[in-house]
Amino acid sequence: MKLIVQKYGGTSVGTPERIRNVARRILDTHEAGNQVVSVVSAMAGETNRLIALADEVTGKDHYPTEREIDVLLATGEQTTIALTAM
């Protein structure tokens, strides 16, 4: 049994159809008898949207901490993870 690591960037998971294709590739690799580790990014444009939203909320007088930004940006990846698992 091989360990296969698959990485899918934002464009690869940018639409529901593409997420379905990624999920199928992951499942096919697993069904071929491999262990699979899949890494997915936020959907295309989602990270930029979240950064712009943070900028809009905080304004120019306040800079969010690295922790706050990390938590916010992780929501983009968590969304893709959940959609891929469906």
C-alpha cells in the first residue's frame, strides 16, 4: 500500500464541479488500494475576499493580529475541506 499525497490549489477547487472532480480523484486513489493524504486550499478568490473583508472591518487605524488573520483565513480552507468530504 502506497502513501499518496495530493495537493489541490484554489483553482482546482474553485467551483462545485471542480470540487466534485477532486473528491472523485481522491476516492479513486483510495479505492486503488492507496492511503491518501489530501491537502486543499481555499476556493479560488476566497482568501483575497477574506483579506478584503478584514481590511474593511478593521479600517486603516487597526491592524489585526497574526492570530486573528490565521483564524479568519483558515475558514476558507475549512469550507473546502467540508465540501470535498461531502
